[in-house]
Amino acid sequence: MREPTMVVDMDSTATSAAVSPPPLPPQALLERLKDYGQEDAFALWDELSPEERDFLVKDIENLDLPRIDRIVRCSFRSQALPVAAIEPVPEQNVSSVEERTMEERERWWNMGLKAISKGKLAVLLLSGGQGTRLGSSDPKGCFNIGLPSGKSLFQLQAERILCVQRLAAQATSEGTGSGGSESIHWYIMTSPFTDDTTRKFFESHKYFGLEADQVTFFQQGTIPCVSKDGRFVMETPYKVAKSPDGNGGVYSALKYSKLLEDMAMRGIKYVDCYGVDNALVRVADPTFLGYFIDKGAAAAAKVVRKAYPQEKVGVFVRRGKGGPLTVVEYSELDSSLASAINQSTGRLRFCWSNLLVDDNFLLAAIVSYYWIFTRVSYHLAEKKIPSIHGYTMGYKLEQFIFDAFPYAPSTALFEVLREEEFAPVKNANGSNYDTPDSARLLVLRLHTRWVVAAGGFLTHSVPLYATGVEVSPLCSYTGENLEAICRGRTFHAPCEIAF
């Protein structure tokens, strides 16, 4: 019987022999991932191109796996613990508006200006977030809220720094008969998502009148996003999803950027830290600085009274009987406690709203807190996270700047008025609160009161409640020195009053 004939394609055979199976993931790296239950990061390895495999390996190698594992475990464990008992903040811890005299405010103002003139104050801006909720992919500080001047939040803040520098120089000249004053150094914390755009924005606007060498940019860290079982969320088959580590990441960012040494070299003793998204923030506030120095506290924060029990703001409390000051998020505060009334005052028992992210925070001896603070757990923020499966629910891990307060030897609270210092810019126009439109009106109404108090008059082409005048920060910081510009003059609103 004839053997069956076999036809063979020699070219095809040669090609098949030349194809080798994809290389395996680096064994040592895979074993490290297995040690921490994160080996799924290599689940789609076989489907990746050589370039994508290289990217994934470098991405994983750049992660501090032991530290991240510790953070994730501690954060999940902390979330499961019951909230500790809390007490209201004692009245003696708060400098309330109604208790302060004009003499005290003037004394604090002068003390603050004196320290600023000697170069003892630095300003630290937390600006790592993008304006996604505002409908913009740019850093929040680039946002124009629609003021007559068209100025961005960055420009408003830069010009307030320039104004305080001028006031400090004038005060020094009047007190000593000689001019001259140190500049205020501005440290700006960005994130990998905002750093390049922020730097270019400042360069293109020539630092808004500041000297380029008095502005220092540095980046906060990022941390992997995790699923509800603690595993890394993969943004793409070759990239771990990451997010900024929260504004509390400023401590480690300052440490690793060696900016604490930079501050010491410059003779800086006080740090004024604030969030970018407040159109009325009083950057480098001399009165607050003077109060802080006079009080002799290790830390101080500005607060406002809660507007109503359900307002979505964190509040200052004492943890446990006689415990340290800390902040409880609104989501952690039981509704009965949020509504509780102090019978002697008729006010809410837990009334001091935390504005640290939106306002000022002064911290002395920041180095001493760092090593303690890096050990505390992170907050788990449940978010929709972009992943290889579309948007998936998971956790972003964040630290908050106020988490360090319990470790401060002493903390003082300084009440301010909402209508004078708080115009948050968080949500797009059309939302119910904290929009560019609402912030713009708060600015215009405050500045209108300044102009009227200085003897000026206004006319309006639109309803009064929807308009007003804008006073350039280069003209006035808190409404001072406007008489020469405004007295007897009529301004047609909306408009900007500038030199």
C-alpha cells in the first residue's frame, strides 16, 4: 500500500519555528508583587507589546511596595474602627470676631507686617488639583471666575502678595525712617497632572509682577488607586492608576524636595498654607500672622461658623475628653451631634467649620511633625476610577493637611467672616453652590462695600444684586487706602478699580 503523500509548506514551517513565546515577567518583580497580593498587575502581560512591557516594569519598579502595602492595610483597618468620642472645642481656643478689639487687630497687623518685612513668612499654595469639576482640564489656579479684570485665581493671589510686600515695606519705612523689606517667598505645590501647565502659565504671565526667583514649584506625590479588596486598579494593561496623595502630602513633598532646608536657609520661621480655590483668600494675612505670633501656638487655623447643621464642611473637635484638636468630616459627624445646640449661647455645639483647604494654615516647626505624620493612615475616598474596564468604583488614598493637628503641641483657631474671606470655587456654573458665579458676586459685593465706605458711589446697568466693582489687590488688601481713589467719584458697575 502506498504511503500517504504529505505536502509541506517549507516557508510556513520556517516562520512558525521563528516565532517564540512572549518573555515572562521579571521573576523577582513578580515574586515581590505576590508577596503583597498585587500579582494581577501582570495579568495581561502576554497581550502587551515590548514597549508596553518595559513601561509596566518601570511603573511597578518605581512603587514603594512595602510602604504602599502598609498604607492600604492601615487605611482599611482604620475605616473599620468606630469613630472616637468627640467634644466641642473650648471657647478659649478660639479668637472670635466679636471678642476682638480694634486695638488688638491693629497690634496684630503691625506685628505681622514687621515679621514679613524681615522675611520670616513664606506662603505655601496647595495647587495639585485640576479644575475638572469646573469643566476645565487646566490647574484650578488658571481659572478665570469672570471678574471685570479677567484675572485668574493665580493672578489675584500673586497681586495680594505684592500688596502685602508693599505694606510691609511702608510700615518698615515709617517705623525706622529707612526703606527696604524682604520679599515673601511663594512655594507652590503642584502634582504630576498640573506641574508643567502651572509653570508655563506663570512664565507666560511673567510671574504676575513677582520676581521669578521668589517662586518655587514642587510636586506632591502620587499613590496607586485600589479596588475595594485592596488590589491595584489598572488604568491601562501596562499602567497602574494613580492619584495625588492629598493636600496632606505636602509634608513628605517638602521633605523629599529639600525645601525645609531651603526655608531654613532663607530664615523663614512661619509658613502660611492655603488652597488655591478661594477667590477671597487673604494670602499672607498680617493680622492672622500677628495673632499667631502673639498667641505663641505651634499651629493656627482660620475658621468660620457653620451656616446650618447640614452644611457639608468638616468641623474642629476634641477627640476624647480633653484630647487634642482635630477635624471631623461632615460625613463622620452624627446628625444628632451636627444639630446639637449649646444652651448657653444658642449656637451649634460643633460650629467651627474647617477651612484649611480653602483658607489659611500656619505651621511652625513643620519638620517635627513629618516623621509622625507619615505613619498615620490615609483616608479612603470612594471614587469612579478610570480603568481597563471603564470607570470602576474604587478608592483614592489621601492625607489631609489637618491630620497633623493632633500632633501639634498647641493649636489656636481664628474666626473670620465668610463674606470677607471665603468665596470657594469648586463646581461649574449651574451647580447649587461654590461656583465661579457665586464666588465672583462675593468678591464684587465685598469690594463694593469697600468703595462705598471710602466715599465712592456706584451706578449699575444691571440689577444691584448681580453686580458690583472689583478692587485690584494692587490697590488695597482689606479695603485700606482707598479714600484717595474713591472719595467723591462715581463708578459704573461692573468695573475694576486699579492704579
